[in-house]
Amino acid sequence: MNNSIEEPTIDSDYRVPALQRGLWILQLFSSTERVLGMNDIAERLGVSVSSIYRIVQTLNGMGYLKKVAKNTYELGPQVIANGFTYLASRDLVDVAIPYLNTLRDRSSLSCHLAVREQTDSVYIYRAFASQRLSVNVPIGTRIACHCTAMGRVLLSDLSEATLISLYQHVRLDDYPAPAPKTLPELQQIAEQDRQLGWVLHRSDYSTAIASGIRDHRGTVVAAINLSGPDAIMDNPENRERFKNMLLDSARLISAEMGFNA
């Protein structure tokens, strides 16, 4: 099989040759050719080994290639991790969108979807309510997990050992109340959140209720919330109604992600 790269038409004024060649190298690998030697790569690209040596070493050093033998490589963990993270997030967003939009319409409150990256919750979708006092957190926003309802939900599914490992070198006393100030306090809150199965968190002039999204393994892979001004959320009847609507939506999204309660 000829796995050579056919060069696309690109305006030469905007071409970055080294980047282009590096991407071509990654494209040479496939399900049928998982391992390639340096000579194979050079031959497919129609260049000398010396002209790609530094590019291959750079890709190897960054984890995009993995050396398996002398001058022999396969795709590295960085390509695989990035690819699967993107696909998983994309699938999750696609599944969640109609449920979150419906939840927003039923509640007239803003809804958000977030995943965890280390100690941050990353917002990957929002269903923005149009009322004047709506809470609106842009997609891509990162907030420390222990400071938000969704972040606390994401932490609550971690084992105690994982939580300790994640936070053993993180200073918590720089964050404003009601965020926990110490690791033991965070551990206690995470255990309470785990038992409750949902989280209510107050911040400046707003309150959020959050719950987890589980995948086919039962692992919490994301969190969703309903958030609104205290003027609305302080009413106990409203809070209970919103909580039930949120939990129903979380169950439906989890079921579509393969979770069988």
C-alpha cells in the first residue's frame, strides 16, 4: 500500500514548512501501519532522513510520537489522549444540548455543562436564559473545582486517595468563602457531596444547583447546573422544584451516555 502524502494546494506565502512536514508525518500512521521507521517516513515524504530528524525528535519529545525501537516510532499518547478527549467531549455536548435547552426553557434559568481538568472545571456548553438577571458563564471558562457547584460534583466522585494526590500541593486558603480552606475540609465536603448526590453552592448574588453525568461505567464524567439570582433561588419551593428538574435531566443525559442506574 502506498501511504505517501499528497501535497494540498497552499499559498506559499503562508506555508510553515516545518509544521506542515510534522503534520504530514503524523498522517502517515494508520490502523494498518501503526509503526514506521525513520527511513520509511523519509521515503514516503520524498525527503532525506536528515531533513526530518529534528522534526521527529520534537514530536517524540512532546509525546506525539513514541519511540518503540531504534529509529522506529508509533503514534504517542498525546495524539491518542487529545483525540479521545475531544471525541468524548464532543459526544457529551451533542447528547446534552437538547436536554439542557429544555431545562433552560422549563426553568427560565441558565444551564451549564462542565468537565474536570485537574483541579479546574471547564465549561463546555451553556444554555443561556434571556431574563435580565441570568447567570452567564462563557464556554471555555475555567474555575477552580472546589469553588463551584459543578466542580464539587466532579470532585465528589474521586476516591479519597485521588483527591489527596490532586490537592496535596494546592493552596486553598487564598480562595474566598464559602470555598474550603484546607484539604481535610475539602475531603469532608467531598464526602458529604458524594452522599447527597447533588450540590447547592452560593456565590455573589447567585446560587447554583449541580448534579453529575455518568457514563456506561458509572463514572461521573461531567456535571450540569441550574444557576440563577438569589431572589429566585432563595425560595425553598423554587429550589426543590429546580433540583428535581435538574436531577431528571442528569438522569436522562446519563442514560444516553450508557449509564444503567
